[in-house]
Amino acid sequence: MLVEMVVESVRVNLQTYQRIVVLKEKYADRYLPIFIGNPEADAIVMQLQNVSVPRPQTHDLLKSVIQDLGAGVTSVVVNKLDNDVFYARLNLKVDNRDVEVDSRPSDAIALAVRVQAPIFAEEAVLEKAGVLLDSETVSEAEQPKEPAEKPQTREQREEEAKHLSVFREFINSLDLDDLDKGKSDK
């Protein structure tokens, strides 16, 4: 099952100084942090902040090539997590046929924000690496807009909390002070 995501932010891990793109589930408070390289992080941030550059960057070039060939990006899917490596695919429409292209998630996301294509994650990926925030940290306005399918038992919640503790520690190590900073600038 595919779950629609949005780019919540690009962060820096203060312990390693590695960049992380944080995807957020569109209708819930589940997050998917993905480590990415500095050039891809810069490409995503520059597009999200509408920074213009004098010459096309790599992802701008890819966008132009796809469009000039008469194709279009229909969506991006983070479709796999294997040995701590995320995988993605670009879904293209070329001459009325669907084409899937293997991609790194960082490149796929950088392209998606340029062409305003929807970003999805496979439910299996979210089950492995998704992070839920505690309900106390989420305001009423940010509560899920779609009802949950079925409530979890206490044992399921405890098992999930145990599984997610590593991710909570990771999220707590991120610099989240400027989470809404970019949103207010738009």
C-alpha cells in the first residue's frame, strides 16, 4: 500500500553533521527520516526555498530532459529499505505508457519538488523506519484527518514503542529548533 508523504524538512544530525530529509505522512503524524548527501540536500532546500541559481543544477537538467522528451513525472515512491539503504523509483508517463526508473530517494525527491509530483512511501518501508511522535507533542490542528483503521492493543503499542525507541533517540538528536522557520518565510 502506498502512503502519500510531503517533505517536512531537511535537517542536520548534530552528532555526525550528515543531512537528513524528513518526509511526513500527509494525513498523519508519522515521519520517515532518510540520510542523504549534501548536494541532494542542497538541491531540495534550494527548490523548497525558491532560490534561483544562474545555471541549471543536476536535478533541473533532469527535469528539462524529461519534459523536452515529452514525458512527465507522475510520482515518486520510496519503495524499499534493505540493509539500512532506502530505494526509490520515478514513475514517468512517456507516450501514454507508464515507465518506472530506479532512483536514489534523494534524487527522486529533489526532482519531485521541482516538478511538483506527489511523493509516496510503501507501507512496508514506513513500518520499518517510520517514526510516530508522541500525542503530547502534536497540536490538535495536526491530528490525523483520516480515521485509523483499527485501534491497537496495549501489547501492540508497547511492541511498537520498543521498536521505535531507536528512531525516537535519532529524532531527538536532530536540530529541530527551526522546524517551522521555512514555512513562515513563504
